[in-house]
Amino acid sequence: MKRNQTMMQFFEWHVDNDGEHWNRLKERAQELSERGITAVWIPPAAKCQAEGDTGYGVYDLYDLGEFDQKGSVRTKYGTKDQLLEAIQACRDQGIAVYADLVMNHKAGADETEAFEVVEVNGENRTEEISEPFTIEGWTRFTFPGRGDAHSSFKWSYEHFNGTDYDAASERSGIFRILHGDKQWNDNVDDDFGNYDYLMFANIDYHHPDVRAEMIRWGHWIADTLQCGGFRLDAIKHIDYSFIRDFVDKVGGARGEDFFIVGEYWNSDADQCRAFLEQLDYSLCLFDVSLHCKLHEASVAGPDYDLPSIFCDNLVDTHPMHAVTFVDNHDTQPGEALESWVGDGFKQSAYAIILLRESGYPCVFYGDYYGIKGDEPIPDKKQAIDPLLYARYHKAYGEQEDYLDHPSTVGWVRRGVDEIVRSGCAVVISNDEEGFKRMCVGEHRAGETWLDLTNTRSDRIVIGEDGWADFPVDGCSLSVWALPEFDVSKQEGE
């Protein structure tokens, strides 16, 4: 039987700009495999506008730390050779690598160009607030350090439909480029009237040459890295017909095991479901709705109705297309989408994504290894490791929920014969100490179960009818399971 699959996002916003991150991944590949991590989502590997860029201010998609551009050969994370070595180390450990693809915009152009634009209202990009005028925009990408290696395609203003800076007047704004019948793309999110434009020089997917080049690049990056999948950045801002085409052509060429997940940041699960339908269910999405509920629960404490966490999320209705997560680089403190799940609920939140039957969970590097920067946050490795252990060894089989109390909830996994001693009972409280009476099956009668989190020291004996009272401390979590050693024999000795 195939073991549970678990992804890790292997970076946070403040990873050291030392060029050693690919080496860190290489060195930790064995440890991650031993913890039950079966895939890692790595940060964007392409050369950015500056060496210390986290990866989303992308300059040259074909430079993975190979050419002397933007002040260095390496990226923030290292060189191309180091990247390939890290990927191979992961593959040697049975870990798939998912590459983060930034296809919405480009930054750090090599030259300015003069072209006509109209300025639009930042709060409503469909509203023009100027007459047409000419700006000097940073839209010419010639890649002098790379030349024509890997691709001879050069970018200019005709390949973009918007930019944010006029070098002639030294003024920022949102400027829609006027070239032929160029407009914002309608196949995008409708926030701000039209959310095609996000930042920097916005790629125009109406342009056939752009679409063809990005498909070529998609094949190149998959072949070059020999990765196991993609994470697609900011797809609510990209023409969904292109995303569908990209997934079909690039993903399809890699085979059915090639995994693709998109970042469609919307807390409304209905809109996420509608987007999946537009994409013909050809990829997965991060379950933003679930994350937002986990954050709300961590803020509200005992005032939050715990059973509501499990309702109307993407993982609830489309479990085969949901990647669940607690936090990521954008939600960590100080970042664009800050919605950090607080320490008091963090372990419970991880139990919700790791120990339930549905969804593909993603552990955040910043939680597991800690966050650096001006206000560092300690790691939660000690709290997460028991849950990773439980996911890999125990959380299998039929799931039964016990969600009949506002502040104490639980569920059981009945286990499977193929994985010896599997099965578990999970109890979460966001208020006072309590318990859940739950059935783990008559076949477990007489077994003695322990709390894998080591929060409780009780030994729970399963009744003849398969039922037992599983306790939990106040504002805490316990994961009850049959230990790998025989407790009754140990006590007899």
C-alpha cells in the first residue's frame, strides 16, 4: 500500500542570501525523507532583478544561476549546478521536487523604451484617468549576460500590457500600454475591476509570440530540472486559457504523475471551485479557505466554533484537487497576505491538515525550521514531528468525525491491515480540558493507546465494543494511537 504523501514548502521569505539554500536542501534530503516528506516545493530558481530577491521579481527565466547577470552568477539560493545536485539528492531519497514558476510579470529590464500608455485608477483598472501619453518604460529585456543561450527571444513593450513606472517623469502608477488593440485580459480575477495587472511589467498573454515562448520555456524548465511538478504563482492574474494550455501541453508531456498546483489566492471556496471548472480540473489549488479558517480560529480562541473549520472548504468538496496548508511565505508576519496562525493553535492546525483523510498537505519551512529576519520566529519542529510520524505510520483507513461540540472536536482513522499498528484518534480543544468518546473498531478491543504528542501521560484501553474516552488538555491537541511497542508486556516486566 502506498504511504501518505506530504509536501514541504522548502523556503520562507527571510532565508539567508548566502547562496547556500540549494546546498541546505541537498544536506537535508535524507532527514526529510525519514520524516515522511515525499515532495518539496522549492522557491523560484530563476535570476531576479537583484541577488537577494526571494524569487518573485523574476528577470530571466532561463538563468538558473548560470550566467553573470544582475550582479552575480548565483541567485539568492545558489548556482544552477547546486540546484541540480539538490534535486538529484531529493530524487535519490524518493522525494519529488516541485518548481515554482513565476509567469505573470518580469522585473529588472535591461533598457527603457518609449511607448504610449494611458494611466488607470489603481482601485479600478478599467477606469482611465488620463489621456494617452508617452512614457519611458523598463520593458526591454535583452539578457546581455546570457545572449541567445537556451532561447533567442527578447522582450519588448509589445509583449506586455502594463507597467508601473515612467522613467522620464520618475513617477509610479499603473500604466496600460497602448499598442494596436492591446487591453487588459478579461480571463482573470475581477478584483479592482480587472486584476490582470499585479506588478512590474505585466506579461500580455493575448500575444501569440508570448504564449508560444512561455510554452517553450515550460518544456525547457521541466526537462532541465527533471522535476516532478510545478507550483504556478499568481494564476488569478493570468489568462486562464493560457494556464489551461500550459498545463495541457507542458504537464501532459511529462506524464500523469507530473503534479501541478496553482496559487489562486481567494478565501471564497465557491470562486476556487469555479476556477477549477474553468481549468477543466486539470490542476490542484491551495486551499486558501481552510487556511483563513485556521487563522481565524487561532485569533478567536474559545470563541471560535471548531466544527465550522471542516465545512465548505476546497478540501471538503474537491479533495482530489486541494493542497492544504497552515501558513506560507506570503502569510508569515510582515508579508503581503499576513494571516499567521498563532502558536496556541499551530499544532492543532497541522493535525487538521496532516491527519485527515482528504487533501495533500504542505508543511511550511518557516514553521519547521523557523523564520529569520528582523523579528525571528522559533521553529515548531518539536510540535510538528509527532504529527508527521502519525501521518506516515498511523493516519490510514476509514475516517469518522465527531464534530458535535463547539470547542472539542475529534475524528478517528480506523487503520488498514497493510500497515501494521495503523489507526489513530485525534482530539482538539480550543477551550477547557475535555474528551471525546469515539469508536476505533471492535477489532481494537483491549489495546492500550498512548498520546503521540506526549501532551498526556494517560494510557487508554479500548473497550470490548471498540469505544473509549479520549481526553485532551485545554487549548491543546492529543493524537492517540497504538505505540510501536507492546505497553501491556512492558508493564508486566
